[in-house]
Amino acid sequence: TVVCPYLTKTGMFEGMSTPFFLPAQTPEQMARAVIKSILKDRKLVGKPWTVLLPGVFKALYPVSLLDFSIRLTGIHKSVYTCKGFYKP
């Protein structure tokens, strides 16, 4: 089972802002999702499920449109608000 998490609420990501469609997960939520997926013999689990959308969009649309949507939503800047992030 391949696990594709977006953000888990741990000290590593403290202060990170997330868009409404990519909510942060608790470690317990992630663990439950992983165990449930393994027991159901799933090959891929995305938590939240919206983390799997870029792969679908990449297959259907040009990369320039994917880049535009990432910049429009601000996902590429979400790590900037992490407590330990250093941006020169």
C-alpha cells in the first residue's frame, strides 16, 4: 500500500497553513487510514483524498494549467508558514 499524505499535525509542520480542501490530519487519523487500507488490500491511499487529484489533472491537462492552479490556490507557499521554515 502506497500512502500519500498531505499534512499530519505534528511538530514538524507546526504553523503550516493549509487550503480548505486539504485539511491537516491527526496522527491517529493517518494511522487509521493506513491500517484500514492495508486490511482492504488497497494499493493506494490518499489522505485527504484530494491529494490524489494532481495526478489525475496531470494526466488530463497540460502542465501549465496544473502549475497555474497550484499558484492560484497558494499550495506552493503553504510551507512558508511552518515554524521552522527559513526563507532567505
